[in-house]
Amino acid sequence: MKFTVDKYDRYVVIEPLQQKLDGDAAASLKGEFMLRNTGGQRNIVLDMNQVLETDEHGIRTGLLARRLCKSLGGLFIITNLNDGVKSYINSLGLDKYLIITSNVEKAKDLIFGNEIRLDLKEGQV
């Protein structure tokens, strides 16, 4: 599976470059999520701009990324979902667990808000 990885100071944006996020693609993404997490990256944005459909494997990978980011106090955010993928996530009831935004800028705002909260919390200890 091909994807782009754009690294920033406090987050990384990963964008799959294919239309279907299935088992094979999910395995590649899982490895990338784990690599970023073990490298200390706690905030990951999955930009689904080019993905038109997903299956259970793709969704499970998102749940894994959520757990990895959460374990470090960070956020996993899915952005730029099309209506079909969004409906699939909603039908599984996972919209209550996954953070979904309409674009990367809104994801970035959530991440920086969380980072400020963490910085303030660390300053109080």
C-alpha cells in the first residue's frame, strides 16, 4: 500500500493513496501507526481524502491507532471521510469512539488544544 507521511512538530498526517482501505492496506497502515507510536509520536491524523471504501480490517486499524495515541496522551483523528465510509463507521457505532473531522485544519486545532492542556497539566505537577 502506498501512503504519504507528513511530519510536523506535534503530529503526523498519514494519507493512504488508494481508494480501498482493506486487509492488505490496513496491515501496512498498522505497521506505520506502530512505528510512529514507538518513535514517540502521540498525535496521528489519518487523511482519508482518497479512500472511497473500507472494510472491517481498515476500521480495526483505526481503533488500534486510537489506543496507541491515547496511551501516550495523544489523539488519533480521521479526516476527509466520504459519506459512504462515514455511514459505515456510524452503522458500527464507532463514531462515538473515533474522532472525525471534516478536514486536516480542524484536526490540527483539536491536537493543539490537547497539547496545550497536556502542557498545562505537566506544569502543575
